[in-house]
Amino acid sequence: MKVPSTYLITGAGSGLGRSLCEHFSRQGHHVLVTDQNLDAAKETLALLPSGANAAFQVDVTSDEDVAELFGQLDCPVDLLINNAGLQHVAPLEQFEPKRWELLLNVMLVGAARMTRAVLPAMREQGYGRIIHIGSIHSLVASPYKSAYVAAKHGLLGLAKTIALETADVDITVNTICPSYIRTPLVDEQIIQQAETHGIPEEEVIQKIMLEPMPKKAFITPDEVAGTIEFLTSSAARNITGQSISIDGGWTIR
């Protein structure tokens, strides 16, 4: 089995994406840092050890951006991590339709677009790993998050379908489903949830985010990175189309 060497991570300008870039670059992988915000991608790149890493401005909702990115690459992508995401908290009847569509376009359609782009070279080299960063909300729902929940649920179906379509070659497609990771995205959610529910931010953390988790602890980026390491190992070559929960026991209740 080929050991992965080129990792492409979307939404890598901050939060989990940035942490994953740092983690895998320290392991000697060639990391392609992509984000809609080029300055943010370059900030991530500056944090990485010197090596064959690069930063690109990529809006995953744009066919043109994705085509331009892959036109610039001089090597196939061994591991694609579909991480780009955003959140908006509101009741459906107050959820601006274009904002709702944007969340789906980034997190579900964008993931499909990036997956479609990497598959030809993966097939040609006979190897590839694709990992969607899902969420606990790929498995359960919460009020006021209809677009996010719909998109994250959709990733599971996308992964299962592409896993079947790539079963004839050494390509796997899986979805990691963590509960809350303390990132800037989650910090913004805390503020939004406090406003929506009319409660203090600390109460959002304790009563909404951590209450369903028997472990009562935020997930760390290293836990996600470690799960990705396993899914790229030879031991996981027959794990495909699966959802891997890192949820502190949330879904066992």
C-alpha cells in the first residue's frame, strides 16, 4: 500500500483545518492548505515546518476555483480532507434562504465537488483516501441548525455512495463525526445560541453543548487527527463508507 504523502485540506485558514495542517506537516506530509480566504491560508502556511507545502485560495462552491486549483497541482492528492464549513443558528422560518443554501453548498455540494476533482488521479495511481469532517450533527439534530444538520447528514450518504463507486480500487471514503471542538466556529455558535435561547454563554456550553456528552469534555483537534491517521493506515484499508463518532458517548444514550 502506498503511504499517503500529499494531503489537501479545505477550510484550513483557521480552527480544526489549521490544526490538522500543523499536525500532518509535522509528520512530514506535503500539505496543501486551501481556504476561501487566501490571507488566512497563508497564515496557516506560515505556521508549518518548512517543506513542500503550499497555500491556495479556493472557494469550494466554485467550479472555476476548484478547476484552477487542480490545474496548478503537479502531483496527485493522496488524502483529501473535506473540512470547509460554516454555521448559522436560527429557526427555519427566520433562516434567510440564501444563507441556508450557502451552508449546503459549502459543506455538502462543496465536498462532492472536491471529491469529484480528486478521484481521477486517485484512480490512476490506484490509491486514495477521502475523509469528510462531519459532526455529531451528522447523526443527531439540534434546534435552530436546520441547514447545518441537513448538510452534515448528507455527507454520510455521499461517503457511502462514493465508497461503492470506488470499491474496485484502493480508495476509501469515510466521515468523522466529532461533537463540539472548541474552535472559532464553535465560539461563534456559543454567542449565537446564547442570543437565540436568551441564556448566558456559559450556560450554552454546559447545558447545550456538553450536557448530552457523558464525558463532558470538548473534543480536541488531536483526537480528530489521530482518527485520520488510523483511517489512512493499512489496518483501515477495508473501512469505507463508514461514520466514525468521536462524541464522548453522546449517541450511546
